[in-house]
Amino acid sequence: MGRNPSGAYQDAAGLLAEIAGQLPENGFDDRRRDARLLLAMALGRDDAVLPHEDIVISDQERETLAVLIKRRQQGEPISRMRGWREFYSLDFKINAATLDPRPDSEVLVDAALHWLQDCDIPHPKLLDLGTGSGCLLLSCLAHHQTAVGLGVDIQPDAVAMAQDNADQLGLSDRAEFKTSRWDDAISGQFDLIISNPPYIPKAEILTLMDEVKTHDPMIALDGGDDGLDAWRQLAPVLARRLHPSGAVFVEIGAGQDDDIAALFQAEGLALVAKYPDLSGLNRCLQFSLT
Ligand SMILES: C[S@@+](CC[C@H](N)C(=O)[O-])C[C@H]1O[C@@H](n2cnc3c(N)ncnc32)[C@H](O)[C@@H]1O
């Protein structure tokens, strides 16, 4: 589609198709969706541009668009360019220290929220070990209004981002964040403990898409030689921090079910349930004290 003298398009469809045609096919998101978001960014908007929309694009915005397309061609995820990602229908800011929240992790939030609904604890206390952007803890707090929570991370810049997200979402009065190596800097017990620790085997990280290994912090991914380093560290932490009537929900890597269940069983934590993701893989495990 051509441009008329005022710089206006009849509708955005032609330009979107042009942008999509310049994008790589192997990203997280599909090319048409990426095109809608890149055009929106160039126009200074948060919401995606839809094909039927009338748009006006200035020469300066065209230059911005060209730079954005180049960054995307080089593998930078859209969420990293925007500095935020939607998770559980909430917006989370991300920075270089935080994992880019993944849709698969919503399985854990769903399972944890069901447990919270049924638990009969007036003000349940939550602990999120390895909180990153705070997306798991804050999604739980946003949907269970009487809960309070503590999120910890070994990276101070992740903790600052999680606190910022809590402020933005109006949850600071119920959420606290601390820099801590697992439970080193905390005390007490918790009704619900959630965690999505680093669990990818070292050798497998090399095979991941560039988008992941270049833009997500290694400390958020690297689970050591067999992917189980963090699980070995967490098993005793979970056992001492869990209230006797509480529950643990953890996100796991593909095929780790049995190894994790054995490590946790040795610390007195029994497997209660497995929750699959949309592809049918067990993505989240629930434990309680035996
Ligand atoms: C896979 S990311 C998960 C982040 C976030 N919870 C999410 O689901 O998007 C793992 C997080 O654990 C943190 N982490 C790694 N080792 C840690 C440790 N020993 N103590 C505390 N946090 C740790 C990383 O910094 C990272 O933020």
C-alpha cells in the first residue's frame, strides 16, 4: 500500500504486512503479532496496531520503526524492547536482571490460586523463592486479596524491579521483597511457598533460542550439570519454611518430576499433584509436609 501526501495510510494492513515480511520466523511470537507491536512502539502506543486501523506515520516514526525492525531481526524479544510483558493479564516491567515471564508459568499461578481459595486461612502468608520480576507472587496477591507475601531473589536489581511492579500494581501494602540467597535473609514459616528456580541443564542452555540465552540472565536459567542444583538447595529450604498445613507449588523442567519428587521426599515433602501445561507436559508440582 502506498502513502498519500499527508503521510496517512488508508489502513495499517499494508504496512503491517511489509513489516512482517522483514521479520525472522523463529521468534517467541508470530511475525504478524510482532509487526503490530513494533508499529505501535514506533507510533508511541502501548496497544497493538490492528490491520483495519487508519494510521498516520511521520518520517521520524518511520526511522524509529526501521531501528525497531533491525533490533527484532537481531533476535531481541519484543518484551525486552518494550521493557514490560503481560503475565496473568497484568503488566510487569522487566530489566536485565529479571527473567522475561513465560506464559507456561501461569499454570503455577492457577494452581496456587485454587489452593488459596480452598485453604480457609484468613490471611495466608506467601513466599516466592527466586522472584525475578515478582510476576508469580504479585499475580497471586492481585487475585487473592487477603494474602500477604514476601519475594526473595539473589539479584538486587531483580528485587528492585519486583518492588517497582508491586508499586505499579498497587500491591506494595501486601508485598515485600528482599535480596536473599534462598532463605538466608528471612525467618518464620509460610502457608504457601511458590518457586520457579533455574532448572535448565547447563549443556541444554547452549541449544536454546538466541532470544533466551542472550536476553535472559544466566543465573535465572542455569540449573547446573543435571538441571537439579537449585532443587537440591531448595528441598531443605522448603521443608523448614513451610507451615505444617501449608503447600508448595514449583515450576519444573520437562521430565524432572521423578528426580524432584525423590529429592523432596528425602526432606519430608510429599508429592500431592502434578499440573500440565497446554502442551501436556507436567509444568508444576504441588507438595506438602508428610
Ligand atoms: C527462572 S527465574 C524465575 C523468575 C520469576 N519467578 C518468574 O517466574 O518469571 C529464577 C530466579 O531465581 C533467582 N535465583 C537464582 N538463584 C538464586 C538463589 N540462590 N537465591 C535466590 N534467588 C535465586 C534468579 O535470579 C531468577 O530471578
